[in-house]
Amino acid sequence: MSDNENKGILIYAQLSRDFNLLDVVSELASEAQKLSQKLNGENVSAVLLTDGTNIENIKENLKNSGFDKVYILKNEKFSEYSTDIYSKVILDLIKEIKPSIMLFGATTQGRDLAPVIAASLNTGLTADCTKLDINEKGQLAATRPTFGGNLMATILCKNYPQMATVRPKVLQIENVQIKDTEFIEKNIELNDIYSRTKIIEFVKTIQETGITLNDADIIVAGGKGVKNESGFNKLKELAALLNGVVGATRGAVDMGLADSSMQVGQTGKTVCPKLYIAVGISGAIQHQVGMCGSKKIIAINNDENAPIFNIADVGIVGDLNLIIPELINELKNRG
Ligand SMILES: Cc1cc2nc3c(=O)[nH]c(=O)nc-3n(C[C@H](O)[C@H](O)[C@H](O)COP(=O)(O)OP(=O)(O)OC[C@H]3O[C@@H](n4cnc5c(N)ncnc54)[C@H](O)[C@@H]3O)c2cc1C
């Protein structure tokens, strides 16, 4: 494994629609530095695609992220995401610089791009990882939940580059070593690349408070125990009073009580708020993997044996239909 020509770690530095770097890029950069130390200090690079907007600002942010090199690929068509165009352009760069490891955030875009690139390179991809490491043979050991979240599997890839997507907010940013980052700007010609898709409309999944589930400090999440729409409306009222947002279990989404964009868990979003209030949620492992990083967890459930109480900082055993209105009243009385 060690005598292959692939060297270094490449990270896809995804930009938001307003041309800022996503937080997951810093998380991946910090993790890549740790991996690089176990690979005798191999280079950590990033690639980003831009139409040219906000470049100086992006460079300023990336300068402190610990990258050795940043490839800034420019074309005005990069303003809108396209699977065909983005994957082909990143693929060309991978063929040119031959990284040993390529990492993406497990965002909607990362989850779309990474498999297309992996398939084109005939290499493997470990999706939705929660932990990365380098084993004694210098291979990427990528860990992710499997069998419905009941087991953690560590997966090795025998082809190069070894690819993985990593969930946002699961990696801690630690002691980033500031480097003298080299920025390589390239104008990309798209002559023979065309996109089979076109963006017609961009629908933001932002709730009434204007805060996304990923950015919220406080999440009030409802499960099947909430039972009906009026119960969920109470959760919305509570969330609004706390300046938070409403999340949901897959159970609640399946019942039609909440939109799938609100789902927290293995097949939903990974969240790390300061406070997570789990209401009428049993605490299945598939839900826990998406919210167990919350700083404080309050669980409200009428079954004292519900697994959610095993990870809760504060557990309230009782009927949510009594407890939630009381909480709302208390907050209203306090103004
Ligand atoms: C591959 C796979 C992926 C999955 N991905 C996800 C995922 O991303 N997110 C996710 O959430 N789930 C996911 N699931 C489903 C998961 O296994 C559980 O089925 C789901 O989380 C259960 O949702 P729940 O807690 O709302 O429902 P339940 O397990 O039915 O729990 C409802 C809880 O409400 C309590 N309750 C009932 N009435 C009251 C009341 N009046 N007052 C107080 N408490 C009350 C009950 O005691 C119970 O504990 C996945 C499953 C699989 C197999």
C-alpha cells in the first residue's frame, strides 16, 4: 500500500450559496492535519470552485485553516452547482495531483458529488463517516454507523484515492497549525463538459425563526409521542419562545407531522445545539447518532425506561401534553 504514487489529503472546500466556506471545511481541515501527522506530514490541500465572487475573503479564511495548498478553480458557470460540471472538474484535479485521501463534508452537495467521482475513479467511498484515522499500514480507516445504526463499522479502501464523506459537526476542531498556504488559481475551460441538470428554484429549509436546524442553539424535537399536528404546533410555540427551531424523529416525519428537512438522525441531520429538548421521543440509536453531540439534552417521555433517558442530562417522566403547555406558560409569564 505504501509504494503507490498517490500522496497527500485533498478536501473539497464547499462554499455556501452566498459564497462563504461551510463550517465542515474547517472541521475536515483540522482532522486532515491529524491524519497527515500519521502519514509523515503529507500535504493537506483544498479545492474549491467559484465564479470569482468573494475570493479574497475566502482566501483569508482558508489561510488560517492549516492547508498547504488551496486550488481555486474559476469559471462563471460555477455560481450554480451542477453534478456533471463539478464532478468532472474535481476529477481532473484529482487525476493531476493524485491525492491519497479525498474528503467531503456529508452535506447534500458532498453526498451528491463524492459517489460520482468515486465511481469515475473506480475507487471506494465510505459515506457519512463519524470518525477517521490512519491504521498501522498507513490506510484511511473510516468509521460509520451500519446495520441501522446498531454497529460502528471501520472501512478500508483498497483503491486510491481513498474517499470519504464526513458528517458536519461530528469532528472537533483542534489546535490547527497555521501554515504558509499556497493559493493556486486556475481558470477552467468547460468546452466539452455540459450539465444534464439545471437549477430552476432554490428552496431554503429555514423555519419561521429564520434559523436552520444545523445552526440552531436550541432545538425542540418531537417524536411519535407528540401524536398530532396540534401537539407539534405547541412545540413550535415553545421553540419560538426559546428562539430555537423544531426538529423531529423519522417516526414523526413518517406520520406526516413534520417535514423531512426537520428530521434528526442517521438518515436526517446531525445537530449539535447547546440545548436539545426531546419530546415524546423514545431515543432509538438511529435518532441518537444525530443528536447525541448536543451540549445539554432534556428528555420528556411518559415511559421511564425510554432509552432517551440514558443520554439525557435532565429527564422528565410524564405526559408531554401537560408538561409542554406548562413550560410555555412559564416562559410567557417570565416575558
Ligand atoms: C436505516 C434506518 C435509519 C433510520 N434513521 C432515522 C433517523 O434519521 N432519525 C430518526 O429519528 N429515526 C430514524 N430511524 C427510525 C428509528 O429506528 C426509530 O423508529 C424512530 O427514531 C422512532 O421515532 P420516535 O422516537 O418518534 O417514536 P417511538 O419510538 O414510537 O417513540 C415514541 C415515544 O413517545 C413516548 N410517548 C408517547 N406518548 C407520550 C406522552 N403523552 N407523553 C410523553 N411521551 C410519550 C413513548 O413512551 C415513546 O418512547 C431509522 C431507522 C432505520 C432502520
